[in-house]
Amino acid sequence: MPLSVFTRWLALPVAILAFINALIVTAASIIATVMFIIFRNTITKVGELNIGAEIGITLFVFMWIASAFTIFAWLVQMGLCCCCASRRDVKSGRKRGSEKAYIGAGQGFVPTGAGTKVEPQRKKRFWQRR
């Protein structure tokens, strides 16, 4: 369960770390792309050595997919920081959340449309022995 369900202030440091991660990974991808293109051009310009160089597509795909995913993770964390309704906000009435996410979770009942009674389900937690 994400931290933003309990409080948005606890999700803020995670969002800051996600931003720093996205910034560093994207900067590393940019630097690596520039370096590889410079190396390729430098190596292929020397005609006396008779050496050719190619840039691997899989390397670039891997780097830029990693950058895209870190940016996406940062955007998700920022969305959780400011747009989610915490349990406290829903209970106090400051924000409206999904009622069925909070009503059915506490009692252990699963709502059905047919009007039949369903036995309560017990949550199994690793720290409880029952």
C-alpha cells in the first residue's frame, strides 16, 4: 500500500528521491549518448588506421527506456503526493475518496449485488498467528 494512503507528507521525501533519481539517470543517458557519438565520429575520421565504429542500438534503447521509466516513476510519485486522498482526509470529510475502498476494508465483508450474506473474510497477516 503506498505511503500516500496514510499521509501525503510521508510521500514527499519519496517523490524528492524519485526526482533526484530521474534527474541523475536522464543526465547519465544524455552524457553517454554524447560521448558515444563523439567517440564514433573521432574513430571513423581517422582514415590511416582503417578502423570503423558503430553505435549499438540496444545500448541506447536500454538507457533511454530506463530514463523514461524513472521520469514516469517521478510523475506517479508527484501525483500520489498531491492528488491522492488520505484515509484521514476521507474520514474527516475534507476530501472524497472511493467509499467502497474504505468501508469494505475494515469489516472484512465483500459487497454483493444479489443481497446474499457473505461470510467475513479474515485477513492473514504475517505478524498475527490466528
